[in-house]
Amino acid sequence: MNFTINFELFVLFFVLTITNSSSQSTTAGDVITITKGTNVAKPGCQSQCGNVTIPYPFGIGPGCFLSEWFETTCNTSVNPPRTQIGGLPILEFTDYTFRVLNKVATTCYDPLGNITQNDPISTSLGLSSPFSFSQKNQFFLIGCDDVALIANPQRVDYTIGCIALCSNRDDVLNGSCSGVGCCQTSIPKGFKWYYTSIGTMVANHTTIWSFNPCAYSFLGEQDRFTFHGLSDFMDPGFTNRTRASVPMLVDWVVGNLSCSEARTAGVLACQPNSRCVDSDTGVPGYRCVCNDGYEGQPYLEPGCQDVNECEDPNNICDGVCTNTPGGYTCSCQDGYVGDGLKNGRGCVKKSSEFPVIKFSLGTLSNQQVVAIKKSRVMDETEIESFINEVIILTKVHHRNVVKLLGCCLETDVPLLVYEYVSNGTLFNHIHGKGTMPWLSWDNRLRVAAEAAGALSYLHSAASTPVIHRDVKSANILLDDNYITKIADFGASRLISLDQTEVATLILEARVVREGTLEQLQQVGELVKRCVNLTGDERPTMREVATELEGLRRFTQHSWVSRHVDEENAHLLNKDNEETDLYVESINPYSSTREISTSYGIHNGLL
């Protein structure tokens, strides 16, 4: 093929290049499961040639292939043996494609512009075959004064062109193939045969020969080729290297009927656990594809086989993985709760100190660091707890109570956003390893006074009195300056009751159920005496033991139990009393906390 280059032709080629480069591949993905089955080839047929596995409908020998186009040979005269379809050397088979050894067109010049090598190329897949060049291929041209066409004499309605130009070595960039030193363009669907050669654009390489003596064009798999700039220009082994590393990708389909036509005609080749997919390659026919969760041979009995996803370490289960036909399920083992998913709530031990709540660090748009509270297991009780905490903390404003900055209730799992209290819990400071120089007697008294002041405010100075119901060192936080912050109001209650009922709310519900008001008062008086600051007024341990033993024996008399239920019903106010929202303690700043980075909160704050 000869080229006569003029300005009009240059413009034409340039338009062709831009137009074709913009098209996108729509062919099926490159999936390899067909060679993973136990029945890759038909019984008694050869399934391996060299390092290539040959799956049915391809096959070697009579009765081993679906039709004449799928007949495969194994050339043992070379080492390693070479798999071929006709004269095409095959490198690999996949579920929808096979890879073919490439060819590279080459044109080289001497310093005077004389052609020293001119090797055009052509490749045919058979005009009536079920094969076509995949749109995952691109047509490449490598050079600085060159134009190349890729033409199909059987199709006069299109011609694909590429132009590559550059005037000096500094123009050429590694990795860039956009027309300067390297050009690439796409091919149409149904492309089965091509011919290509290279022509000069300007001056037979005379102005750029010192760094670009040769030009190359080829059709190859786009993802396998990277342009290396000047090193490609000067590499005498470019042709062999490209043939070895950049194959051509060929789409294949079965028959020349659609799925519905083949099904109606009774010739559909798809076996159990597979589905039929109509060809999208521009060539009539169909493919058989294993159903989701299955792999193997969809063209031979017994069909595709179930994949045991539980054996895959990358499955999404965080707990117990159970394989099912075509899929798998995730769950938690006994004693744990959650959805069992790595990307979900996971599994949390029911009896753990940190059962249902996860705290993370986040950053607001103003760069303020915040603490984000999120439930691991979201049910109606947890939703009530979160809403209860929002209601209470919106009514509380005190320097020694942790501040709620906002919440997001529109997500599947509600989020609460708090000020970040950096020095963790009082519990960790008291019971942690190592010395705590700041924890002097004066500071201990100050923390106790601040906590007591905050509780006093909650009980008597807040707009509506609040009973915390879970005061402990694990729920007392310390900021940068070791200032006290009372936290965790999930189990708290707003009250408007008399003082007797308030006293019963402070006690654990089980204590109220199992003891009478008189017993509770006696125990309270005993505790009060035990903590008396005057040593002489505190009871001895013998006196404490005697009084407690007397209370224990008192409860064992049958005449006592007759009056307990009625009295406790009043204490518990059973008709209106709500159960604790948190059945276990929550320690947001324990050593087991979870930290997430850059958790942005933008417009979801209330």
C-alpha cells in the first residue's frame, strides 16, 4: 500500500485519529473460570499443550471440539509445544477471549531518508468465523514522522488512521501516547481481518533520524503496552519485545444464533448453573456464562460448580462463614451479636465491656477534632438510647458535662458527635500502669468536687432534673487540663418526681426488686456511718457484719415476703418504669477504642 501525503490527507487522518480515539470498548470482561473446572475438556481429550490449558468448545483431535472453527492443534516440533488455531499461535484461553501472538509492522530509514526496511503486516481470523478482534485492543503507531492506516479490504465503509509527529527529542514523553511520538486509536466491533503499513509524513525521518530511525505499527491489547519514549525509538529489539509482551486479544462466541434462537432450535450449548448471554462483539452468536457463585465449564456436563467462598480469605465475613449454593452467608457465633460483616457491624461479644458502642475520632470542616459515637448493633433499644441521650444533653449546659455538638439520625446507624476529651477516663488514670504525677491528693479532691458539682447541677439546677444512673470512673473523662467531664447519658432519665422516688431511681433496679424500703434505708444508714470522717464514729467491721447478718436473716422470714411485692411495685413504679437502655457499661476511651481517620462531619449536625 503506497501513501501520497498532502495537506488535505493530513487533515483527514488527523480527524480520523481524534474520532476513533474517543470510542470506548463495550466487550465483556476478561474472566478466567472455564479452565478451573474438573472437566475442562471432553472426556478422553487432551486439555493441555505446553503451558496452555485448552477448554471445550476448543479441543485437540476428532470429537473434541464444538465445530471446525474451534479445532486446535498442538505443535510439538517447538519447545515448549505451541497451541495453534489454524496458523494463529495461541497464548491463553479465557471465558470470552483468547490471546494471540502479535505482529509488528516496521519501516526504517537511513540518514538520507532511504528506506532500509519495510515490513507491512496482516492478520486474518476468518471472515465467517465466530472470532473478532476485541475492542480492548488498540492500533498503535510509534514514530516521529509517520502515518499508518489499518484497513480491511472486505469493508470499504471505514479506514482507521494514526499520525505520530515530533520535531525534537524533548517533545517525547514516557508513558504518553497521544500523538507525539506515539499514537493510538480504537477499532470497530466485528473486526476480523486487517492490513497495515507505515508511510512518512514529512521528510522520510531525515530531520529526526538521530533519535528515531524506525517507525512501528501494530494491533495489541491496550492494557499490556506502555510507551517508553526515546528508549523505544532506539531499541533494535522493539519488534521482538512487543511481540512477546503485547498480545492481540480475540473475542469468541458460540454458533451464529442468539440465545432465544438457539433455545428454540434445541441447540443451546449452556449446561446447568450457567446462563446464556447474547454476543456483543459485532459477530452473531452467544456465550455460556457460569451463574454468580459458580465457576468451571458451562459447555460440558455437569455444568458449572459451586464456589466455596468461605475458603477465600478475602470474603467479607468477620464471624462465621457458611457456604451456600451460589453464595455464602455471614453470621456470629454463639455469645456474639452483630451482622458478621467486615464492612458492617461485625461481631461483638455480648458480655464484653465494650459490647455495642464504637467511638471514633473525626474532624469537622473547621478542623476541630470530635468524638463520634456509633452503635455496632442497631435495634429499637439502641435507637431509643441514642435519642434519649440527645434529648438530655440538649437540656444540659455545664462546664463539667461533656458537650454534644450534633447528631445525624438519617443514616442506617445514628451518629452522635461530641467534643473530644483528650485525656481519656478517670478509670484509666487510677488503674492504668505507670505513675500519674498529676493525680495528687489536691487534684483527686478537685476531680471529685467537679464531678459532684456536675451531678448536683443535673439533679437540681438543670431545666429538668436529670438522674445519670451510671456514674463511675469509666464515665468521667479528663480534658487537656485534667478538667472533669461527665459522659455517657444513654441510661439517664429526666425526672419530675418526689425525693423518695428519686432515691429509688439512683439504685440498681435489681436491688429495689429484692429489698424492702426499710432494708434499703438501713443499708444506706450503715454506709453513711462507714464513710464518716471521724474514726471514732465509724462502726467496727464486727458491727458491720452483725448488722448485715441481721438484715439477711430478716429477709428469710416468710412473713416478710408477703409485703415485699406491694412495696416494691411502688418503688419501681412498674407501670411507667423503662428498663436501662444500656445493659452493659460503655467505656469510649478505653485502651480498646477504635480510631478512624478523617471522618468528616459536614452538614449533618443539628
